[in-house]
Amino acid sequence: MRTAPALLTAALLAAAPLAAQPRRGPDVRVTAELVERGPATPHCGVVHFLVPMRYRVRASEGAGLRAGDEVEVVVSCPEMAGVTFAVGARHRLTLAARRPWNSGALVPWPGHPAPARRWWARALATAP
């Protein structure tokens, strides 16, 4: 059915309107383990998908996060990140406390309450 992707796209765009560019704070660099992958989405193209994922911090360089913290991290177009998003995978992340993109539809994560604090992945790589 061809209308399903169009309806999903329209719903996501309506649910997450474009926001003004926020002021950037200091980035936090962490090594973290993927605890739970966010919802599946179509590949980015016309729509810029922002997918929430749950990580457990293993090591942190900077204020704001400590080893053992579990955090929600929003990843921009995960299929284009060049890493594997499997539970247990370790990633090096550069996190921003504020949304760093003007565009993008934040994908709803059914069954997960909104976190008290959300982090945004500005850079992502596989960790050893």
C-alpha cells in the first residue's frame, strides 16, 4: 500500500514541527552501550528522521553524565550513521544537550515516557 508511507510521513511532520536553531552548549563525549534500539523508520530522504535510542554510559569526558547513567539519545538518520545498532553495541558519541538541527521529525516511541532529559547525537562511531 503506497499511502501508508505518505501517511506516516505526514503524521511525523505534524507531530514534530520545525524548531528554531537552539543555542549550543558544551558537547559531552561518551562511550556507551546500546541498551534499546528505538522504533524502526523508513530510510531518510525527503524526511529527516530523528530516532530515540536508550544507552548506558560506560565512560564520559565532560560534565553532565557519569558511568552507569542510562540516557535517551536521539540519532539523526541511523541508517546513514555507518555503525550497527544492535543491543550491546558500543559507540563513541558526541552529545549535545540541545537539539542541533533545524529540521527533522522526532519519531514517537510508543510505550516509552518522555525522558526528563534528552541528548542529541552530533557524532557517532563504533567504539572498541
